[in-house]
Amino acid sequence: MNDFVFSQSKQNIMRIDILTLFPEMFNGPFSESMIKRAVDKGIAEIHIHNIRDYSKNKHKRVDDYAYGPGAGMVMTIQPVADCINKLMSERRYDAVIYTTPDGERLEQPRANHLSTLNNLIILCGHYKGVDERIREKYVTMELSIGDYVLTGGELAAMVISDSIIRLIPGVLSDETSALSDSFQNGLLSPPVYTRPAEYDGMKVPDILLCGDDKKIEEWRLEEAIKRTKERRPELLDDDQ
Ligand code: 6GU
């Protein structure tokens, strides 16, 4: 087995095991930026498992024709079950997530909840999906990242992992910044500006230069509400 491991430390940290047919896809995104920092700091561990390594088929096959008429390949049970069983014999998992367009849509409250857990498995769907019996026996949560179809569940697994890991305390340099994200208060974010105060005739709103933090916070909230009304009015309809 040549599973890749993105990790530094072993203690009391978020562990995500990702089962995929395309392990190389994870090298770039998980070796950069925020996720890399979380791994380097020992806050998160990400283990990528190549499902093909677990195949007992002599050609290392991991898929087969769907029963019934029509085209389409289905991920077979054996390699996926063997990989999940091995992991489950080593530690307790809080959730086994399957990425699929027919899953529940990932939204901020779900990411918040997942970020409080310790051990997660993410199974990346491919082809026409995995044999239904894997879903029945092992999967506890089926997630989609939106109403469009991707080639496979890998990009979705990266999106899910990123949305979770950035919320773990100590990952973002300014811990409060995750709390002021769009969606955390049910609103989109207000506009932001940095120096210079004037560029090519375009000015920063005067209020941001007034020095009164309370006034600026009020302005930001107004702008956030205005932006949410204009762009995503349905966010304001809900319970708040
Ligand atoms: Cl989780 N998988 C695939 N293949 N497509 C998707 C998706 C997942 N979420 C949105 N589109």
C-alpha cells in the first residue's frame, strides 16, 4: 500500500480519511495554503487511500457493469468495504460521508457541525456511483456540493474538507475571521477595502476613514443586509 499521508502529529486532532480512485488529485490542494498550515500545525491529518490498492481482482479492477440495461460502470463493493473495514478496526469514526450529486447539499451549518468531530471517512463517488449496498451498510451521511454534476466526488471531498478544516480553532490566523464569514450570521459579507484610500479617482467610502469603530460596524451590518437583499433575498426569508 502506498497511501499518502498529509500529517505531522498524532494527538487529539481532526482526522479525515479519504477513499478515492484518483489519489493524485489531492496533492495540489492539500499541499497548499490553509489545509497545509493545519496539517503542519498538527491540527488536522488527512489520509488519502487509493481504493484500487485494496482490490483483490487480479487486474485490480474496482468497477463493473451495472445490472440491467444501459451503459455505466458501478464501483464494486469489495475494495471499498475492505478499506473501510480496515480503518474501522483501527479507530472509531464519527461519520462516513459519501460524495454524490443525490446527497444532501453541503451548507454552512453542516460544515460547522462536522468541524466539531474527530474522525471522518469521505468516500468519493465515481462512474455511476458505488454499489448501493456500501451506502446501506457503511455510509452515514451523503453530501452534494451543489446542483450540477462533477466528473467525480474528489473535488467535492476537497470542498467539504476545506470547509471543515478552516473552522477548527487555530487554523485561521485570526480566529474570529471564520465567525464573520458570509453565511455564519445568515448574511453575505459586506464590501472590504484596503489602501490606498483613493485609486485612479475611486475612493474608499468616507465612513471607513472616520476612526469610529462602532459606526463602521453599523455600516458593515447595513451593507451586509443590503447585499443579501439584492443578491440572495431567500437567505433573509428563513428563521431569522
Ligand atoms: Cl458530491 N459528486 C459529483 N460527482 N457531482 C457533484 C457533487 C458530488 N456535488 C455536486 N455535484
